[in-house]
Amino acid sequence: MTPLKVACIGTGYFAQFHYQAWQKLSKTLPIELVAVIDKDIAKAEKTAAEFRIPFAFSSLKELDFIQVDLIDIITPPQSHQTLIKQALELDANIICQKPFCENYKQAKNMVDLAKQKNQTLVIHENFRFMPWHRKLKELLSQNLIGDVLNTSFKFRPGDGQGKEAYLERQPYFQKMPKFLVHETAIHIIDVFRYLFGEISEVSAQLRQCNPVINGEDSALISFAFKKGMSGLFDGNRCLDHAASNHRRTMGEMWIEGTKGCLRLDGEARIWHREFQQIEEKQIDYAWQDIGFGGDCVYLTIEHICQHFINGTKLENNGFEYLKNIKIEDAVYKSSKDKRVITV
């Protein structure tokens, strides 16, 4: 089988998890990571040397002489529109990190352009591929807790206090005019849709707790689902939760049904309590505490590669992801207008 030729653009903090995943996947699947691109050529060359990638470039346009099948864009949202257009000019399929573009209009235009070019645009939304969320999906399919009526996610990474907040890993976070929802809560919106189906209404209160940043870092968002259940996102980046690694699950989750409750804690343990019982029982499942979020970057990219190599169905194509951005927009509008917004 002809190998899937891949190029990556970006060498920031989170890119390391992508390169590690591509390197690991190339040992089990017909994949060749052929080039790394960064506007800082020194960073591109350093990454190429570290991961034994043949070519390092400072621009996507330099890929002209290499026929790549897939370009993985691992850069901030303000660069996405330009880079996606350049990648499509190379007749390549695309993986794009989230947040996907700067707004819905940009994202929709890029989805439409990829369709016109007959190329696949995939969004690297990795939270739904965290092993605990996959296990929760499996348990819900078994009707373990009956009809689900309520869910809540308490997001508490504890990394948002003080003047130095975010500067070590992702300094551009401080400058984002829309932060917690656009950058982070969008993950949980996608997880909620993955686990519970489509969202019909939102009501939100957003605020800024750390004055050194431009955007919001705290949010209370209430969701109504089309299936009749309710959900709550309670997020604050200045607060923490009980965990040995606050970036593993990023918080705690409860799913409550007519036959009991499922609870995810900060150690990625899943607990089950039967209805009207006191004791919880831990549910064992296999996962690896490596990389980011239970190696969810690897699991996401593996899912994408299986589509291109074996034709399996994609969960995270660009068109589908537009629904998340519509919900995000409704959240901001709800907070601004102080009213419930229909999605």
C-alpha cells in the first residue's frame, strides 16, 4: 500500500503531542511524516531533527515539489483561513486544530472551499477521544443508569491565576478577546453532543476573574438537549479540582439517570452509583496516562488516519464541527443579551 504522506505546520507547545502521535502511528500504519513547516525555520529544523522528518520549511508554498496527501495544521485560529487556502492549493486533505478559524463565517467558508476542491477537512477535536469519554459512551449505550435526565461538567484546570497565567505554554491565551468558551468550553460542547445528542437551547453567564487577560475565564452555561435532558458547564480556569494532574480530565463530570449516576473524577476514574444507594463502585477500563488527556491526540489522529487508509467513517469532519461553533455563538449571545438562545 502506498504510504499516506503527511506534512505538519506549527511547532508551538501543543504541536509536540501531534508529532509524537505521528511518529508512533508510522510504526503501525502506512504513514510517512515528510515535512514540518514553521515561519521560524530554526524551530522547524529543530523539530525535524528531533522526530527525524526529512524536510523543514518556513512556508507551505515550499511543499510544491512534494506530493503530500494530508496537511496537519497545528497553529492558532487567526492563521487557519490562510493556511487552509494554501493547503487546498496543494490538493491536500487537511486536519485543522481547534478553535477552528476565528468565527463561524470563516469556518463555513473554509468548509465550503474544501468541498469545492473535493478535499476532506477534518477538525482535530480530541476531547471526545479521551478514553474516559469513550468509556462513558459505551456505558450509556448499555443503559446502565436508565434514562439520562441531567449532566454537568465542572471545569477546573487551575492554570489561570496571576500575571503569568498561560505564558509558559500558550501565551496567546492572554490576548484572546473570546477565551474560555471559544478556546476551551467548545471541547465540552462537543463531548456533550457526542454523549447526549444535539443541543436546542443555551443560557449563559460569562465573566472575567483574572484582569490580566482580554477574554472571559469563567462561565456558567446551561444546555437544553433535543432529547429532553439538561446539561450544565461550570467552568473557571482560576480554580482547581482534586487531581494529581489538573490537565488530565480538566475537571469532573456527573451523568444522572433514572437508574443511577456515573461520575468521572480528576484521576480519570469512573464511578457508578445505583439509584437510591449510597456506595459508589469503580468501573475499571483500560487507558494510558501518557501524552495529553490519556493520549487523546494519538487516538484522534489514529481515527482520522483509519478514514484515509481504510475508509472508516469520520466523527469530526469540518461540516459537522460547524454545529459546535453555532452553539458557541449562541453562548456568547446569551451572555450578552441575558436571555435564552435557541440554537
